[in-house]
Amino acid sequence: MDFHRQKAFIWNSLFWLLVLLWTLAAIQFLLPATLPFWMGLAVAWLLKPITLWLSHVLNFRRKSVAFSVLLLFYLLLGFLLWGLFFLLIQQSSFFLEQLPTFYSDNVQPFFHRCALTINGVLDDFSPQTARLLVEKSAQFTDSLSKQLAAFSTDALAQATSVAKKIPFWLTTLAFSILCSVFISMDYNAVASFLLRQFPPKLRPLLLRCKDFLFGSLLGMLKAYSILLLLTFAQLWIGFWLLGIGQPLLWALILALLDFLPFIGTGLVLIPWGIFQLLNGRSALGIGLLILYAILTVVHNLMEPKLVSSSTGLHPLVTLVAMYAGLRFFGFAGLLAAPLIALLLCFLQREGQFRFYR
């Protein structure tokens, strides 16, 4: 009996290992080539419940309702993106208008005080030491200038590279929109075709996995939405208490930056706080650094708990999975690792695999 169990475990392990390898190969090689199809399928899948409900309520043909829902969806999405772009342009113009005033009121006095401090320090040294310090300072300034020039050149090259990819992205977007239209109008036929490509015994499990992952994705979306609102509220209150102008706008911008890969609020709040400290505004500088510390502690405490409560994973499992995903696959791994852990737990409960006792 033990021999048959071990044999079944080995075959089961080999099967799921092959599935994992096939999935990784598909993501690496097939996904980029078929990305518009999958993006269109995702949009059609997300809009399917609304399409079915409207078709049933209005008693219209499903294809007509699907096309109308897609048209309304893309119009609303385009309007939202246009509004965000307009807001970005407006605030950028306001920032550029205030930049000379900011420079004269903050940056110029800061460098003037630094120069006075350096001169005062140099007066306390011997002429030889002062001359040596001046030479080292000049070398440091020259090195810093070269590094800034290299950084600017690299940034320009990166911007040029991104600009060259814009036509490809627009083409991908156009094909994705077309795919979503055709898939929505024949969703059942497309879904049935994709399902028939798998063995009959595996199809019920795949459907259950799909429903489970969809519910888990909604739970994660809810968790990160709560985190976003919590970060926004803390920033808004903190900026208001510190007397920073337009606290609502700055809180919204930093809250959105906090969820971008490798950016976060620390990239803004830490240099901002240090600059205010060096500029003689100790209260504001300390306040910004304290605000960042509060944000970091609350975020690190709440994220595993919210994700675990929304998905059903234990907070420790969620924390380990998120760290492992971030360590090996970056920001995408941070988001995908809890879903993979959820899927493994689901397969364990379904009796398809035994990962733990």
C-alpha cells in the first residue's frame, strides 16, 4: 500500500512539475507574442457579468449588448485617462510657475548658508589645511558634476528608448481592443475552445481554480484598495497638520506613488525632510520624517493582515510568500506570490497535491 502511495505521489509530482515548467515556458515565450489576445480576453471576462445581466434585463441580443458595454467601458477609460493627463499637465504648469519662487525662497538661502558655514569652518584651520579642503571640495564638485551629466545622458537614453516603444504599445493596445470586441461577441465559443485544449479530467479542476482565483483577486484588490485609502488618509492628515499647501493633492500623488514598483513615499518624504532640516526648518523636517516612519510601520503591519483576511491565507504565510516573490521576481512577484500560495493551498484542499500535513 505504501509503495502504491509513493508511486502515485511521484507521478503526481512529475505531472505538476511539468505543468509548472510548461506554464513558465508559456509565460516566457508565448505570452509576449499573444499578449493582445490575453488582454482582450481579460477585458471580455471582466465585463461578462455586466453583459449577461443587461442582456437579460433589456432582453436584447447578447452581441449587441456586449459591443455597447465595451464601447461604454473604453469611453469611460479614455475619459479617466484624459482627466488624469489634464490634471498632470495642470499641476506641472503650476509647479513650473512656482519653481523660481521656491528656488529664491528655499534653495538659494540653503546654499548661501552652506557657503557661510564652510567659510567659517575653513577659518578655523591653517592655510595649508584650508587649501587642501578647498581642493578636495573642488574635486568632489567636479566628480558630482560628471556623475550628474552621466545620469542625465543615461536618463535621456532611457527616455528615447521608451519613446521608441510607444508605437509598439499603441499597436498592442489597438489589437487588444479589437480582440476584446471579437471575444466579447463570441465569448462562449472562445471559452469552450480554450477549455477543450485540456484533458477532460482536468477541466472541472481548472474551472474551480478559475473561480477560486477570481475570488482571490477580488479579495486582493479590496485589500490593496483599503491600503491605498489608508495611506492617502495618513498623508492628508499629516500634510494638513504640518501646514503644507494643497495637502489633498500631494497626499493623492504620494499615495499613488506608494504603489508603484521601487518608488514608494520614502523616495519623496526622506529627501524632503532632510532638505527642510538642512534649510533650518527643523519642525517641518522632523514632521516629514516622522510621517514617513508612521506610514512605513502601518503599511508593514497592515498589508499582510489585510491580504490574509481578504484571501484566507495566514498572515505569516502571506508575509513569507510576499518576501519570497519580491526577492526572486521583484514587484510582480510581490503581487503574484500570495496568489500562487493560495492556489497551492487550494490544490491541497482539493486533494490534487499534498504539500504539507
